[in-house]
Amino acid sequence: MTPDDERLLRRALELAAAARATGHAPFASLLVGPDGRVLIEDHNTVDADNDITAHPELKLALWASRELDRDTAAGTTMYTSCQPCGMCQGAIERSGLGRVVFALATDQLTALKPPAPPATLRVEGPALPGEAEVPVAGFYG
């Protein structure tokens, strides 16, 4: 990590602390362009927006996919207070961002939280794969 990386990561932590101070979950991110300029900052608004997807990493990835061309996106770095969750990681990858730097790993965050209830979601499949291939076949080239 460079001194600029540390400075920008500390900015993400400042934003996370500010989010918590105003009643939001303590998570925040910023996106830095190839030239080192901060393009956008945001924090978690899951509760305020009543939107389970309102993670800052996802919001920045969506912004980048709408506002940046692919080459510019590939040259960006996202600085975020915690390691992106699976939902955010997928969005970041699809948006074409070039790099993510995070402060707190998922296992470190988990150690700071109360135990989670056991998972109850049942996932079944693949089912009807032959039929499911029909609308997809040939789409990707």
C-alpha cells in the first residue's frame, strides 16, 4: 500500500464513522479515478432507504457502470471500510472497476458482531437445465 492508499482508506473510515454518528450502519466507500481524484463517496443507507441493497460498494459500482466508460472504470480504485460482501463483490466485478482496497476483512467484521442465526434458506437446482439453456444459448456470442 502506498501513502495515498492509506490516506484514501482512512477517508473511507472517516465516512463510516460519520455514517454511524448520524444513525446509519458504519460502512462507507469512495471511488478514485485513474488520475487520483475522488469521483464519488457514499455510505450505507440500508435502514434509511429501507433497501437491503443500499451498501456503499454496490451504489458506487452502479454509479460507475452508468457514468464511466470501460477504460476509465478499469483504472479506478474503490476504497472501502470493510471487505465487500458477495452481492457487492459481484456488482464490482460486473462494473469493471479495477481495484478494491478494504480496511476490515469479513472475518474481522464477523468477530465484532453478535452470532448470526442459522441459515434457513433452501437452494435447489439446477432444475430443467435443458429448457433453461434455450433462452440463453447464443446470447454471449
